[in-house]
Amino acid sequence: MSLFERLGRDLLFSFEPERAHRLSIAALRCGLPVGARTAADARLQLSVCGLAFPNPLGMAAGYDKNAEVPDALLGLGFGFAEVGTITPRPQEGNPRPRIFRLVEDGAVINRLGFNNEGHAAAERRLAARGRAGGIVGVNIGANKDSADRIADYEAGVRRFAPLASYLTINISSPNTPGLRNMQGRAQLAELLACVTAARSEAAAQPPLFLKIAPDLNEADLEDIAAEVSEKEIDGVIVSNTTIARPQLRSRFAAESGGLSGRPLLERSTVALARMRRLLGPERAIIGVGGVDSAEAALEKIRAGADLVQLYTGLIYGGPQLPARIVAGMSRALDREGVSSIRALRDTRLAEWATRPLAT
């Protein structure tokens, strides 16, 4: 990180986390030159679920909750951006304070609770993109007080299918009470049947991804893989934040909510490799959790990911981070003498898949 970047990060860190987040969104909306240019590298291009990605690095959901700056994020060097989580009706989320920087651990704890402006606001913004291009996924959720959460997901599919490059069904946030129960096989089977039916009725039928938690045992993963395969869901995103607390140094370590960032790398990558083993080689997987460098991103790919995403890494690494990671991927291909990023997938699958699942 350059001195300029470090000063910029220190300035943002002088604000409380939610205020800093809004300032960063405002900077991107205003078109400030905060990122770095990335040189196109054909070796990083790949096709996943019929979509042509310029590189495998994406912005995870949670940053651009209201679809305000997807094109600005693509301009930072990301190969794709995912907006949301978006619920049918606007909601405030949980009481503040609800985001905590664990600086000593390169981590964040959040208990936001799907705070967002709702379907209508995001739909207007995404429709206004017109033919802007680029791959923009939409992450959809359910309102906390919904009487029918499955109906909320169906509504999200119907509303955003014409506007999204892909859709993510997010049932893995730890900050909406009872939401993770939908990962259980009976509820999951019903949910996936309903959202696939809703997609089949839409004029556009983008790929569907399911985002899961890292706090699952082997039986849970087996059930999810079986339902994903049976319902022909296009892919799985592994993973959301964790409710576990590995050894942490920060004074905020005991705060409730989901932990993201560097401490999640091991747990999420083991879960990713296990899911790759269960799903087989064809179904798409996006790896998330602890990505803050080219090597971390590449390790996800070696463990079985087709694509990777980050969010917390950007908080600590700054807006130049995507370009640094993409350039680092190109250098890794040079070192390893391979002609495509695809050639690295699964090369350490066996090692990662045999590591114990953290419980």
C-alpha cells in the first residue's frame, strides 16, 4: 500500500465504520479517481454459467447494498460486482453500533441485518444502467418481519431477473433471526423449488446461486449439495460470515454478529473444497472469505472455486486492492507457466477437502 493509500485509509478510519462506508460510496458516485487501472489479460478471462468474466475477482454483496455504484466498482478492476442484499420492503436493520473493525485481526464483525432501501429503489437504479455492460449480480433476501420468506425470495427473482447478470439467494446471514434455518433440507428444498419456478416464469432467466454459511457440518453440506443438484441451481457461493470466534486479538472480538476477513480464510476454504467434492466438477462455485491478496484469491481457486469475491479486504487494502490482486494473478500464471486461470482450479482440492471442518 502506497503512502497516499495509507493516508486515505487512515482518514476513513477516523470515522465510525458506517459513516466511512457512506463516504466511500459517495466518492465512487462522484467519480473520484480512487482506483487503479488494470491491464486486460486474456489468460484471466473465463466463462461461468454462460457469462464471460474478464477476470475471476468480484465484489461481494454487502458493500453496494442499494445498487448505487456497480459500474464504479467494475471500474476498480473487479471482473464482476454483486449488489445487495435487497429485500422487498425497505428496512433499517439492527440498532447501531453494528459494524466493528478488528484492525489487529484484519477482520470485521457486523450485525447490520439487511439494512437496505428495498426492491423498488434498487430496480430503478439497475434499470437506469441501460446497456452499461459488465457483470452485475443481484443478491436477494427476505424482510425480517416477513410473514412468508419464500414469497420474498420469489418476488426478488421476478423483479430482478430482467436486470441481473445472475441472482444470489442469500439464506446465510447470521443477522436475521431464523434465516439460516432455511439451509435445512426440508426448507431448502421448498425454497429452491419455488425460486426456480419463479425464474422459469420470467422473461429473462439468469443463473441462480445459493449463498451458504461457513458454519455447517458435513451432513449439512451433503444435504445442500443434494438439493442444489436436484433443483439444478447453477452454483453455490461459499461463504457468508461466521458466527464462530477463532482466536482474535481485537477488543471487539466478543461483539455479536458475523465475522469476516482474514480469520475466515481457512474455515471458508475448507467448506468450499468440501462443497466442490460434493457437487462435482461442473457446477459453479464462488469462493468468499478472507481474500485480501492475490495468493489468497488463488488459493480459493486451487481449492475448487471458479470465481472469488472479497469485501472486508477492500476495507483494509483500499480501492487499489482489486488491481493489485488481478495483476498478482497474472504474475502467478507467469511463474507457474500456465496459459489460463482455469488450469489452477482444483490443483489443491485434495489437500483442502481433507482438512477438518471447523465446528
